[in-house]
Amino acid sequence: MPTKLRRPLVLMYHGFTAAADPLPGCSDPHELLLPIRRLEEQLTHLRDRGYEFLDVAGYLRALERPVRRRRVLVTIDDGMRSVGELAAPVLQAHGVPSVLFVSVGLVTGAGEPPADEVVKPDGPLLSADELQALPATGMELGVHGWDHSSLVGADVDALRLATAEARSQLTDLTGTTPRAFAYPYGWHDERAAAAVRDSGFDVGFSLYNGSGRHAIDRVDVKPGDTLTAFRVKCVPGYRSIWRASRRVPAVSRAARTLTWRRG
């Protein structure tokens, strides 16, 4: 029986830790920090299974030309410093390209996180200088809004700041023009998706509510995922199964209250 054409798998990570096992709930209450050894195990598994690792350009080509072989794009949200210290060297050593999405206003200090958001990752965010060094490791930069505010229901000015203005400022800051966008909290509405498209981004990523090229859903990799669980998440149709079961986790400002700290 012929193998069906495959859309590339898109994995979503956040931060990383040098700890051998996932941190206890009080240290990582929102399950954002993946033990770096688990990232290495997952990359090895994907390579052993015959996956081709794509950069953003390769992913864009893959959207136009589906094929039967396995392919994967690694994406990382938020821009925690642990990405540069732990993940970038591992990804580079394995020859795996990736894309890191950052909230530009938080990097520059011009923006502040929403007042009702108290998100506290383990460690500060990457600085502008640290971001500039990442493309040399194979990690492309993308936009994650302006100050990590949700874009659902946002007004015209907020959408412009989070998309077109953020894209322009990240270009000025790093010397590279971002091609990809990731919605804060993973959610979007039609107006947000239109703003991303009209701002010149080639592709946009959401979480579980995918709807077209500028809101493609991803697989959220959690620190507690065993290798078996990770393998299940890589199965074609996994995202559809989650949507059909109505067990998709709610991702909202209340669900992810972290305190952003700039480095």
C-alpha cells in the first residue's frame, strides 16, 4: 500500500535545564524546562527513524511539495537564555537547524509583559547580543509578538506592533529579516492571522488550532514526556486525535503566569 504524502512535523519547545530529570512542579510549574539530555534522546530517535531536519526555508518548500518521507522542523518559543546556553550547542552538534521565536519588546526593554501575566522561567531572556550570535549556530530567529500579549481580540494598533513593527525591529536588532511568526500562547483569531500574513511573514505557527499557512499547529513537547510519549506525539494524525478528543489543554494568560526577566 503506498505511503501517504506527509506534512512535516513541527515540534515546539520552550526552555531547557541541565538537570537529569524534569524539575519538580514548584520549580517549573508550567512544564517549560526540558532536560537537555531528553532533547538529545529525541533528536537521536528522530534521526534513527529517518527524519530529515528542516530549516525554515526547507519547511516552506515542503509546504509546496509534500513527499512521503519523514521531515521535521524544530521550533522554540520565548527566548530563554537556556536556549543559547544548552539547546543551541546540542542542536548544532547534531546538525539540526531550528527557529527561535522572541518577543521583541521584551528583548529591547521597550515593552513589558501584560500586567496579569506573572511568568517565571528558570533564568533570564537572551539579550540582543546573544540573539545576534544564534544564526551562526543554525538557529533562525522569528517573531513571538511584541510583549507576549495574546493577539486574540487585539485592536489594530496592537496587531501592528506585534507583527509588522516587531518584524522591523527584530531586523534592525539582529541584521536578519524574520520569515516566521509564532502566536503568544499559541492562539490566534482571523484578524491576527491576517495581520501576520499582511506583515510579510512567510509562515505562522499556532498550537492546536491550526488554520492555514499563517496558523499552522505544532506538537508541544513537555519535560515529562518519556521517549515513548514523544514517539506517540510524532505519529501522523496526533494533533487531529487531540482535537477530536476535546482534550486539548487550555493555553491562556492565566494558565501561563511567568515573570519575564531580561538578561
